[in-house]
Amino acid sequence: PGKQALGRVLVDWPTEYRCHSPSHVRGQRVQDARLSLSECHRAAVVSAACCALFLLLLLTGVLCHRFHGLWYMKMMWAWLQAKRKPRKAPRRDICYDAFVSYSEQDSYWVENLMVQELEHFNPPFKLCLHTPDFIPGK
């Protein structure tokens, strides 16, 4: 029924109608042209590809946010930079021999025994501790 109705509207349909595009079927009769689904519906194919790409980017963004991907990428970049070109700090920039990280539960032992022993060693160690050496806000 659809072809008959089209034949009443378009005179000599489909025998006298010729294709204009795509270029590989230009000049052929419409009834003889064989086009693939993607050629007939190019806008739908492009739209589907764009939607799939958008969803893939959205999924990647959500997964990166969920699993801290940006942090891992920054750390990987820092690691690669460190491996590629190690920086040698000038001797004057080094203020301490070691940074001591400890729990408040261990503070008595660290501050009264370990620090005293290491700072009075021969040669003495210059230790960085969070309590006396860190300025709040810096």
C-alpha cells in the first residue's frame, strides 16, 4: 500500500527517478540502488556513535571519581617525572636528617627516649617532629 500511494503522488515512480547521493550510486535508478543500513540512516549511525562515546566518557568519569583515578594519574605522573629526571636538592635546602611520624600513644617513648638518643648521638641527627617543627597553616 505504501508504494502504491507513493506512485500516485510521484509520477513515474520508481522507474524514472535517479539517485543523487551517495556518490557511488549517483545516476542509478532508485529501484536498482542497494544501500546498506548505515548509508540510508547516516544521521542515526552518527547519533548512536556519539551517544555511545558520551556514555563511555561519562562512565569513565564516574569510575575515575569513584576510585580516585585523578589521584592515581597525578601520582603516576609524579613517579614518571621522578624516574625520568631525578632532582638533586642543594645541600642548604635540607634542614633535617629524618622526619619522625608517630602515634600520640607512642609520644612519650619517641620524645623522651628515641629523640634524646638520636639527637645526642655522635654525630647527632637533626630530627623533624610535627609538634615543635611544624607551624600551623604552613
